[in-house]
Amino acid sequence: MFLLKTWRATAFGLYGYLNFTKSSFLEHSKKFKVEDMQIQIQGKNCIVTGANSGIGYATAEGLASRGATVYMVCRNKERGEAALSEIQSATGNKNVYLEVCDLSSVREINSLGSRFSEKGVPVHVLVNNAGLIEHNRITTSEGYELNFAVNVLGTYTMTESLMPLLEKAAPYSRVITVSSGGMYSAPLTNDLQFSGSKFDGVEQYARNKRVQVALTEKWAERYGHKGIGFYSMHPGWAETPGVAKSLPSFSESFAGKLRTREEGADTVIWLALQPKEKLVPGAFYFDRAEAPKHLLSAATRGSHSAIDSILECLHSMSGISS
Ligand SMILES: NC(=O)c1ccc[n+]([C@@H]2O[C@H](COP(=O)([O-])OP(=O)(O)OC[C@H]3O[C@@H](n4cnc5c(N)ncnc54)[C@H](OP(=O)(O)O)[C@@H]3O)[C@@H](O)[C@H]2O)c1
């Protein structure tokens, strides 16, 4: 078991070093088409979680600069307002709004879902970006392990609570979930809250990101016929406040080699703009192309069959009636 974990982590580290840094973005971008990003999306309603910082901020700004109406979902009112006013003045787009919501709370997400339902706006794009690595085992006031609460349960509840509004925006509508290449090192497991062994925040994060990829695959299968697209993606290794805070040694040793937040957001924006016919439902994307969901390991590949029981669990935790 230990050897298998070490092998997966080493393979991921090596693969990441070769593919996820700034220099690889510059290399991969030689194949990018300029016109892909010249699409304007006036009148499209886009929700971006964790939009006050890092990749979420660059995504919100990129969508606003292309004319979208952007709803920034942030947990802190002051940080959210500061980011909103920066984005409005940088893009000249006044149709940028703030919704305050702590995504570690199912209760707050459901209340946000109700506020959107009352507005009745069709949701064309939902970007599940908010995420974190918490190294200590912290339990939320609702009783969930914090990484799981935000990265997995928050993503699930946010998406499911907005499903009727996503359906309203079909066939354009799409859900883009910002996962991570970190998921390559973890198989899907039913131990959602890391209760089975000594807590490791980085491993829990990798497991959470694996769930996001498997969830996306399942959602595409389940809701594709409603005209909603589901895609997960990896932004590469980008220099953001989250990385500096949670992975200081990584951040220091890769100083100058990490992507900018805009480079990290590039594929998120690309997925939001492309005609659906160009995209593969349920796929995992990296640098504007479909990427493998598994790296050299049959163990991660086989594990996706656990998603049905995980879905049942998430459904009952989310308090969403169906
Ligand atoms: N940067 C990378 O190299 C990298 C690589 C792979 C994947 N990712 C993924 O990219 C996404 C964005 O990360 P980032 O690097 O841009 O980090 P970041 O700068 O820390 O941004 C994370 C955002 O999520 C928000 N957030 C965290 N917990 C929240 C909660 N309980 N409720 C509402 N919002 C919450 C943060 O809000 P506060 O500002 O209030 O904390 C912040 O706006 C994450 O899902 C991360 O896993 C990043």
C-alpha cells in the first residue's frame, strides 16, 4: 500500500514537473487558437465561486471582459467587494455582482440557491472554483471535515441546487469544475471525510479532487440529456494566495516557474466560451485539450465505480430534495 502510494505520488510529481509549470503553458499555448478566446458572451449569466482571489478572480475578470453577467460567490463581504470593484473598473462591465456565501456550509449554499431561484435567471455557466487545502483536521459547524465540506460537498450542493436554472439556460449551460492534477495520485474512496487513517490534508485534497472528476463524469451521464454540459479541469501549477499559504515550500522552490492566475484560468474561460459540439461531455481538460483522468494506475481507474454510493451519500448530506 505504502509503495503504491509512493509510486503514484512520484509519478504525479514527475508528470507535473514536465507538464504543469509556466514553461509548459507557454509550450502548449503554441497550439492555442486566438479566435477561441475572442468570443463575446453578452447576456450569459455566469456564476464563479471563490472569485475574489487567484484563478477564480482571473476567471470572473475574463468572463466579465467578454460581456458576461458575472455573479461572484465569495465568503467574505469585504474581500468580495474589493475584487468586484477591481473587476468592474478593469473591464468596464457593470454587470458584476457579489453573493456572499460560505461554501463550507450546506445551509448557506441552499439559501444561495434559493436566492438565485427567486431571481429566476437562467444560469449559463457555473464555475465551481472555490477550494482549499487545510492541513489540520477541522470540523465545520455542520459536522463535516473542512476540505471535504468545501471541495466536495460544496461543489455538489452548489451544482445540484442550481440544476433547474442550468436547465433553463440549456443548451448553452455548462458546469466547469476546477479540479487538480493532484487527483492523479488518489483513487476514488468512500472514506469521504478521511476517518480511516491518520489525517493528511494533502492526500485529502487529492481525494477530493478525484471525487470532482468522477462526479463530473457521472453528472454528464445523468443530466447530459437535459442539455447541460459538465467538464472538470486542471489549471496547471499557478502562483496564487492559496498555493502560497497552503504549500509554502512548493511555492518557494517553484518561484518564477509557476503560471500566473490568468494562465491558470485560461482553460476555464476557454471551456466557458467554446461551442458545446467541440467539447467532450464529462471529460477532464488541461491546457484547452482533453487530458487523461488516470496516470499509469489501474487502481485509480477501477475506483470510479464507487461514485454511485458516494452520490447517494452527498445527496443525503446536501439536504436537497429530489
Ligand atoms: N493554484 C494552483 O496551482 C492550483 C492547481 C490545481 C488546482 N487548483 C484549484 O484552483 C482553485 C482555485 O485555487 P487558487 O489556487 O486560485 O487558490 P486561492 O487563491 O486560495 O483561491 C481560492 C478561492 O476559494 C475561496 N474559498 C475557500 N474556501 C471557501 C469557502 N468556505 N467559501 C467560499 N469561498 C471559499 C477563497 O476565498 P478566501 O479568499 O476568502 O479564502 C478564494 O476565493 C481551487 O479549487 C484549487 O484546488 C489550483
